[in-house]
Amino acid sequence: MSISNEDFIEIQQLMYRYARCADKRDYAGFASVYAEDATLVFIGNEFVGLAAIQKALTELEKYKRTFHQVFNVDYQVDGHKATGETYCLAVHIMDGDTGEVKHDMGIRYKDKLAKEAKGLDIITNKDFSQNK
């Protein structure tokens, strides 16, 4: 199924916005990423609703800094909805016993998206999985 350039760019920008909010610890900014009634599944835990997702993402605070790099963006669009996945390499820096420790994570975001009045949102982020 083909995807228009406009849809591809809009989805890509949504993924970039997610990465920027994560790296800047802009939890309020996730309101421009997730729908109000979105669901996030992360390591077997399910968080329903924007407020619960924003709270769950504060887990990023355990890292001194992060750097999410967005790569493959592959979605199928059907009207105002899209499904697909995005690949990400996320660098996580934390304090260790002898100084800073770097932990790289390969992450695959499997999403369901919907275009609403305010723009494109993630409605479900199922299988937010890390590749090891």
C-alpha cells in the first residue's frame, strides 16, 4: 500500500516530536504526541490515558541524559488512521560506580495512529519493545 509524501512527513514529524519530548524531559509536550485516551504498553505494563503515559515516561529521570535517534518509519495509511512501526536507537547515559555508563537500546515502536482535529496522534503504542 502506498503512502503519500504528506502522510509520511506528518508521521515522521510525530516520531521526531516523541524523541524530542523524551530527550528534553518535556512531559507536557507528550500531549502533542499522544491522544487523550491513548494506550502505551511498555515492558509488559499498560498505561491508559495521556496523564498515565506522561507519568510513566518520567522513568526517563533515572538517566542523566538520553538521545533518541529515529530511523525506519514504515506505516500503512487508511483514511485518517495509520498502523506501522518506527525503529529507534536510544542512547542512555547514567551514573555508574566508576563514572558515567552508556547503555544503547534498539527500540521498535509499533503504533496505531489517528488524525484528529489537532493533528496526528498516537492512539496506541503497543509492543514498545527493545531489541537486544
